[in-house]
Amino acid sequence: MSGRLTLTHTAFLALVALVTSYISWSAIKASTKLFNLIVVVPVAAIIAILIVTIVASALRGKASDGAMPSRANTLGDILLLGCFAVFCVALTKVGFDIATFIFVWIGIVLGGEKRIWLPPLFSALFTLILVKGFGALFPFPMPMLVF
Amino acid sequence: MLDTIAFSQAMDMLFSGFGPWLYVIPGLLIGLVFGAVPGLQISMAMAVFLPVTFAMDFLQAMLFLTAIFTGGAYGGGVTAILMNIPGSSSSVATAFDGYPMARQGKHNEALGLGLGASVVGAFIGYILLLFLIEPLAGLVLKLGPLEMVMVVLWGLTLIATLNDSTVAKGLMAGALGLILSQVGMSTTGVLRTRIGNPYLIDGIAVVPAMIGIFAASELLRLRGNTYLVEAEGARNISFGRILSGMFETFRYPGVLLRGSLIGAVIGAIPGVGSSVANLVAYGEVRRSSKNRDKFGTGVPEGVVAAESANSSSEGGSMTALLALGIPGGAATAVLLAAFSFHNLVGGPAFIRDERDLIYAIIVGNLGQVVLLAVIGLLTLRLLGMVVKVPLTYLVPSVLALCAWGGFGITGTIAGPVTVVCFAGLGWLMRRHDYPVAATVIGLLLGRMTEGELVRTMQISGGNPLAYMVERPIAILFLVLLVLITIFIPLWRLYRKRREAAENPS
């Protein structure tokens, strides 16, 4: 992969540039006093220099992106990450118990488990342990649908 | 250095009855559980159990709470080793070599090493406290905000430059953490970068971010494998191998001593605590090691340095609490609350008037360390079973646990959402060899850096360079910082050229 930036590496650098620009703009808009910008501005400048360095180094083929995982592997990672994102957002919407039960079940199936009865059984037991054990230690109220 | 009359009175307080020791074992077990479960913090455990100490006398209360502290410091390392999930921020560096060891099937040895280093580190920390409480308190007062800025930058540069990736990528990861730490209200009270979201007023929640970037992103990477430890024979939990790992700790006396000393000194600095101690000790031991290139691939010295430092920092943080009345971190802040329950105030007057009580607390903690070795050995067998679970089941289960842990820290949806955002970020970073640890450290220390920089500017009247000339400790750290930044890239370049010359093909 030497001599060019991969799509995911470009996405990462673009994300860093975007986040840095937004944080810097927001901090400058809030106050231009030295004490407010004492970390933001120097760090943003360093990040800008580093992005240029990394891009230049990759384009000149000095730093390769190494061996990239296969397309199927990448898609599998993104699918599980997507399910995880939906699960995290759904926790307080549908209840911690149901969201956990469904996510763990789907996650096991995505992992390649062929048996039909074991994933939901494991998921139900795991959810029960989480709700009654881990959840009981939390000092906050947790929305549940069943328990 | 040691007031023998007060010391003998302390021994009498501790050993004339079973009372002071009554709550030590429950305290250690609570600490181990809270430390080992991601999302449950040691300080949270201490705060939850603080009301229980109403019914205890002062010494019992202190021993109970410090037992939670001691158990928690080690418990955080267990999940860091087995699942790459630091149970608390003080175990971040433990995962760097502990987890690769576990992946190689050396989880028993890694757990033993961690336990041995924790026991020895905590022991050294408290021995230092026993003899050096008064001079250490004086030294701590000499460290001002400028020195703190230098310590933070030194630690961050060490971690950012000493990794398997390029220096540019290491620095980029550290700088990304620093810029993300600037979200929310500034240390001077300016509200910035909230994206209209009230959850971001206090900034990004560091522990959920850490869970996401370390654990969740690693779980995504593990997805294609069958077990955490691929070789079937290596998955066994062996009491003998844990024990031999524990004794292996003593094969690295220099690392143990250096990690413990760094931990005790950094722990003694108010507001810094075990998270920085753990990282700085790891970075320093790696920098000075002959095997520095192998760090991060499962080197025992890495586990020993990280665990000895976070455990010895407990003794250090007690220095600031007892001698100055200033809590070094959240856990010692809870201890300070226990002081007030019993109408006591830490500080120079406390050292002068209640020396017997101070010695009793210190010796009691030394006793706890011995008990930790026993309790730790007995519980590790149970905790180590995780390597026997197939990854098909482990990955979604631990991912769910990560999200729950994120909620446990914040009490709102912001926790799980932070976990998933940083899981995605960590996944991208790992794909392209950016060291995620440097980002976490930047995020952890960014706020502190900003506060200390502002204070430095205020104290120096806007002229920090003139002020620095009067601060020899700060100059020393600056010199180290410059040396690291210049020499490490040069050293890498030299090594690469030498390798190319040796292997022209």
C-alpha cells in the first residue's frame, strides 16, 4: 500500500482535521483570551503540521499503511460496530435488559455460532446476571423493560 | 525519622485486639471486584461504603477504606491483563504488556507478575511513607504548576514517542487526546465546544472514552479469532504458574524499585495520582531498558513497572493526605471525608499530634499488602477463567459490559455513546498503527495541563521563561523532554540505517 493513503486512513486524518478545526473555532469564538487558548491553539498547530507530515510521508511511500485486513473482515468489523452503536443508543430507549439480550444474541450469531438454541439462552442468562449483579451496584436508576 | 514511642503505641493499637483487622478482608474483596469491573471505580467503591464507616472507630474505618484502595489498585490490572480493559485509569499501562502476554498464553504468569509487583510496590510505598513522611511532604511542596506541566509533557512525550509506530503518528495520537480534552468548560470557566450538548459541559468523560478506545476497539479486532488464547493447552488456569509468575517479579529488582519509587513520588503530588504514576513509570522503565524495542509485545518488565508504580502511588498519595491534608486524587478525597466523620483534619498538626495513629495506619496497610497476596492468589483462579470462553460469546458480552460500564460512570446515555464513539476512533487508529494509549493519556492529562499552564502564567506574571530560570526541577524536566524529542527519532533513524546496512536484501 506504499505510495498512497488508504480510504480508512484518509477518513481518519480528515476526521482529526475536522474535529481539531471545530474545537479551535469554538474555543476562539467563546473567548480569544490567552488563558482560554493556551492549549487549544498550540496543539491545533501541531496537529496541522503532523497531518501534513503524515500525508506527505505516505504519498512519498516512506510510511506504508501495512498489511490491510481483507474487505470482508473490514465489513464485518463495521457491521458489528454499527450494531454496537445502535445498542448503545437503544439502552435507555428500549431498556437495558432487552437491548442487551438482543445485542448479545445478534453479536454471537455474527461471530459465526451455528447452533440455534444456544445464543438466545446464553444471552438471556448473561442479561440476567448483568441486571441482577452488575446493575445492582450502580447508584443510578436504569430503564428496564422486563425486570 | 521514626518516633519509636509513637511506633510502639501504634503497634499496641493494631495488635492488642482483632478489632482493627475486622474489615480488612471485606475491604480487599470489595476493592478487587470494583477494580476489576470496568465502569466501577475504586473511588466509587470507597464513596459507596463510606457511610458504613460511621459505625467504626477511626483506625478501623481507615483500614477498611484503604483496603478497598489496595484491592482496587490490583483489581484494575486483572482485566487490563486478561481483556485489555483497564478496570481503572491507574491500570492503563498494565495492559500494554500484560494483554500481549495473555494473548501468548502467558496469562497465568502475567497475573502473577501483576500481583507480585502490586504487593511489593504497595509495600515499598508504605515503607517509604513510614520513614519519609516528613521530608517527602516538604519535597512535594516544592513542586509548583510549572513542574507539573513539565511532568505531564514529559510523560506524554515518552508514551507518544516510545511506541512501535512512527514518531509522527505517536505525537499525532497524543495531540489528538490533548485537543479532545479541551471540549467543554475551560479551567477558567469559559464554555466552549459543547455542540449544544449539556453532557459535554464537563468535557468528554475520560473513563468511558478509555473503555471504548482500549477495550471495544480491541474486541472488534479480536472478532475473527476463536479464543483469547489460541493454543488450547495454554488456556489452563494454573495456580502453580500464577505463583511462579509472582516469584518471577523478583527477577526484576531494578524495575520493581524504580517503578515503586516513581509511583511513590508521583503519587505524593496532590492532584496527580496513580494514573500518571502508572504511565510515567512504564515509560521510564521502557526508555532505560535494553529490551525497549520489545515493550508492548508482552515483556514482563512492562507489567512489573506499571503495577508496582500504581500500587506504590497509594503510599505516596497518603503522604499528601496525612502530611498536608490535601487529597492526591478521588480515592484519598473519600479518605479525607472519613477524617471529617471522626472530627480529624490531616496536615502538619495531625502529624505532630497523632503520630501513633499515623504509624498504625501505615503498619496496618503493610499488613493489608500481605493479605492482598493471599486474597489475590485465591481470587485470580476465578477471574482467569475468562480465557476459556470462546470469542464468539466473549466479544458481544464484553462489548455489552463496556456500554454498561460507560453508563455506570456517567449515569446517563452520554457514557455508552462516548464508549461507541471512541470504539470507532480506536478501530481506525489501530488499523493504521496510531498508538491509542497516547490519545488516552492526552485526554487524561489535557485538563490538568491547561490548569497548570494557566497557573504558571499567573504566578510568573506572564513571563514563564524568566520564572523557569528560578525553578531547577522544571529545567531538569525540560532538558529530559528536549532530549527525548530529539534523540529518539535520531536513534530510530540510526537503527534503521544500521539494519539496512546489515541486511541489504
